[in-house]
Amino acid sequence: MTNVSWSSQPYPPEGASAAEGIRNQLGRPELDLLTILVRESAQNSWDARLGDTTVDYRIDLDTLGAARAPIWRDLLLRGAPTKEQLPLRSSLQNGAIRTLTVSDRGTGGLGGPTRADSAVAENHDFVSFIRNIGEPRDTDLGGGTYGFGKGIFYLMAKSGTVLIHTRCRVDDGFETRLIGCALWKSYIVGEGRSGRRYTGRHWWGDRTSDLVEPIRGDDAEDLAARLGLRPFAPDETGTSVIILDPDLDERAPLEVATYLANTILWNLWPKMLSKEGAPSPMKFSVFCEGTQVPVPDPRETRPVDLFVAAYEAMESPVGEEVHSRRPTRLLGRLGVEKRFMLPVEPDPAGKAMGLETTVHHICLMRTAELVVCYHAGPKPPAEQVSYAGVFRVDPELDSVFADAEPPTHDAWRWQSLEGPARTLVRQTFTKLKERMDILVGVNDGVRGGSAEVPLGAASRTFASLVAGAWGIGGGTDFARARRERPRVTPPPDLSEPPDTETREPTVGHFTDSMPSSFGSMPHPSHGGSDFEAPSYPPLPPARPFPKRRRLRLEYLDEPYFDVRRGHVVLIQAFRAPEPGPQRVRARLAIALPGTVGRETDPPKDAAQPELFGWEDESGALNLNTENMIEGGDHVWRLIVLPAPDTMTEIDLIVDPGDGAQ
């Protein structure tokens, strides 16, 4: 077995970075440590991916058993610093020794030279992660920048210690590497001129040379097996980082594992989406004491599914390009989704990202499609309405927005930039605000038409409340409105007068009296037996029977929810293609799911859908029961106040507007 022990770094004469400075590289982040751990480690895994291979990202929370703990104590206490120099000894003396392991497969592992002074430039992943601090990224359009995020592993460890178990490609095949790293506080050994200062950085590994090297090859695999670390398949590469004695903030392991699973959902959902039948870019799993804790499906989890719909809108032709002015540049693409949705209490991981009961946020991301943050927009006028947006930076500006991010990559701070870069990032927020103001209808603005601003269908929970609306997961039966033909009252059956030709019947009811122009006509009862029937003047030519106007209505899209004057309303857009004045009425009822028919006899005091009004293309609102319209290409909208928790049946009826029946 290789000579395995610890080595502590003394200050060289030319100076070095103290451990405190490295631990503080993350600054004072607003996010909690577990959230930062997920974000930073997943970003490292994504940047280390191999081509189009799906990255397998996994988190394990374990407690060392009675058989395993003595092996850890024996191996990791060899030459370990004192308790005053590093808390490792205290952590290993705990009755229950916990570990939190973040691992990836389908990545390149930590390859390249193991010494920082090597001139090899093609691959320096090992020294970048193990030895150096603040090295610029070497992954084009990657998520990381200067590698400060790896400090989260040390901040999460109450022992200040992590083990790195990695497998990478080398010239003659594959190589397994195992090394320990610790980062705590600088200290002094001795006094006066005989004393010596130490940086607070420590390494555990092969001490056979002047520098602590990783344990390699078969020795590394044997030692990893003794420690119970997750093994690698024969042709598999990747990395596992084991945090010894993680800071769980006094929470139970299962609670922490559930929080981690939800944190993965909120921060990494774009990597869970498959496109065109291809596997998702990343696969995520969480285990607690060997039992898997499910990571929620973003397409099936409220309100994350709202952001998924906005992302798909961004990717589709309805997605919008966002441009800046002065200079004129393409900033990125935006997709939005708006829904009628009851307020939903976000889980603790969602709250950590700034989400509220009503979603009114834009998910910001760079080209790598890792969530930067959820930028809050204006709140909708009704709490039953939520909207989500997804904005992705144009690849040509990726480096500009990367420079605007703090070490935790959780914001775009244009104030830290200068020159054109500052202007571009600042204008991005201005443009997004303008778009969101239009979406929520600032000053009670009106949606101009069903095809202009696609707001999406209702959420799954409320899709069944609209007869005819269909959305993701919600299906209903949409009965087209019945077309009623104008009714014509038939004339009486009149006998034909002698020596006159047959005439077309005349529209209208006849009375007992004849027109005054016909003169008076004596009745036989007035007396006289020599009564002779008077001769009648010829009847004027009859007017032809008017042709019936065949009127119809065309529904435009499915009904959708929106807000008018602070009310959540149901809107059905329609068109009357036949020219001329027409009168449109609406019959509203509660539809009965699973049956044919409507609720014609509702229970006493039961809520019923109500007519809110009629809206034309300009947004003018007509509050009358009937709507007089001019047929043609005009778009009209029926606005209904739906009854809570019911399906609304809409039946539009059209009659001629000229009074003809």
C-alpha cells in the first residue's frame, strides 16, 4: 500500500493565499449552502460532460456504519492536523459519521497533470479543482467562470475536509485517482523566529514524493472500495466529491434529501427536458441512506410546469427576440406563459429562489441553460392568475452576461460592468419589464386578440372548468355553438280570387279589416235580398318572399382565462363571417362532466356563470345582454364570469340585426 498521510501547506517565502481568503471567495451569498452546492456542483458536471452523452448527476446522504467507520478513522487520521488546526479529528470521533457525496458520470473526470507547475495546457482539470484557485474556465459557453464555486464543498463540511474520487482517460487507457483536501484557517506552529506560518490548506494522499500526489490505479480502487465509495464501471469516467461531516443545519437526513431533490428541480429543470425524443441532457437522482428520494418531474409539478411551458414557447416560433437600442443588438429570446391558476405555496426550495404563491417571474439563463435566477416582474391584478417567462441570452453575448454574475452565478449585476456591456445588461431588464407590463395589462390593458399574445390554456387543475378549453393534461368536450336560422311566421292559407293568377304568399299576419283604399263593403246582414257581391279592384302585385339569411359564427381558438377590471374571466373569441348587421346572444350554463347536457335546474343559491360583456378589437366593452355587431372579418370576444369549480358551457346564437325574423 502507498504511503498515505496528510501534509499541510506552509507559507512559501513569496507568499500564498490563506484558507480564509479562499473560503470567502463566495462572498455573502443570499442563497443557502445546500442550494449553492447543487447549483455549483451541477454546473461543474455540465462543463465536464463528454459530447452529447447524458450526464448522470447524483447526491448520496449516508451514515457510516459500525463496520465502515473504523476504516475511515484509521486511514484519515494518519498524520492529520491537530483539532486546533483542522476539525477533522473531532468529526471522525462522532458516534455517527455522516457523508454527503456529489457524483457525476458521463463526464471527463479530473484528468491532466497533477502538479500545478506543469506546462501541459490541453487538460488541467485536476490542478484546477485540487490545487489552483481562480483559474479562468476552459469550456466554451460553459456555466462556470473562475472556479470559485468549488469552495462550497469546504463550506458545507464541518470537518473542513473532502475526498475526491475520480476516473479519467490517460494515454494508455483509464486511471483512477483518490486524494483528500482540507481548507480551514491559517495558523502558526512555534514561536518567534523558530515558528512557521501555515496557509490552512491540507492534502491527504501519496506522500512518497515532495508533493502530496493522488493515490492512483489499483491502489486507488482498492482504497475506495475499503471506504465504501461508489465504484466506476470499466469504461466509465467521472468524479465523486465526498463531504465529510456535512452541515445539515440540525435537520434530519431525509428532510435534507427532500430539500436537495426539490432544489434540483427548481435550479436544474431545463436539463431534465428531452427534445425531439432525445434523452434529457442530465439525469438526476438523490439517495438517503441507500433509499432513493424522487426528484419531481418539472412537467408534472406546479408551478414549475408554467416555466416549462414558457421555455417551450421560447423555443417555438412564437418565441420573441429581445433587442436593445443604442447599440442595436440581439440580447436573447423570450418565451412567456400565462394561466388561470389558484395560488400555490412553493416548497422551501422554491422559496429559497424567491418564488411566491402567485408566479410572476422570468427565469434567466445563459447559453448553458442553467438557471441563474427567477427575476420578479409586476404582479397580475388578480391572485388567481400567474405568468412565467424564460429568457435565454444570445450566444454571442454569453461572456458579457457571465461577467455580470457574482461567484455564485445567481444574478446579473449590470452595475459591476462598464461601457457597452453595462448598457446591454441594463437594457435587458428594461426590455423584459416592458414585455411583462404588457402581459399583465398595466392600467387594465386589454389583450388585443387571441392570435396576438398567446397566453396559453388553463392549468391542469382548472382545464376542466371550461367546456372547450384544453391544456396540458386537461381534456374536455367542446361542443360548437348551435346556429339558429331566422324564424319566419307562415301566412294564412288564402283562397285564390277568381280570374287572378297565383301569387307568392306575403309576409305578415292579416286582420279582419281590409286596407282603407279598398272602400267599404256592405254585409248581408245589413238588409236587402238583391245583394250583389261588389266587384273588387285588382290586387297589387305581391312582393316576392325574402330569402332567409344564413348566418353563422366562427369560434377562434379555444376559450382562455384572463383578467378584466380585477376579475378572472373566461373569454371566447369569435367572428361573424357573413356581412351585415347581426345580433349575438350568449346562453351560459354549467356543463355536466361525463354527461351530455347542461345544468338547467341548479340547486338553490348555486353560482352560475354570468355575462361580463362583449369586447371589440379596440378593447371597447359593451355590457349589454345582446351585442349588435357588423359581420365580416372583425374579431369579437365574449367575456364571461365563470362559476367557481364548474365547467362553463358557452352557446352563441346569432340573429339578423335588421329586425327580420
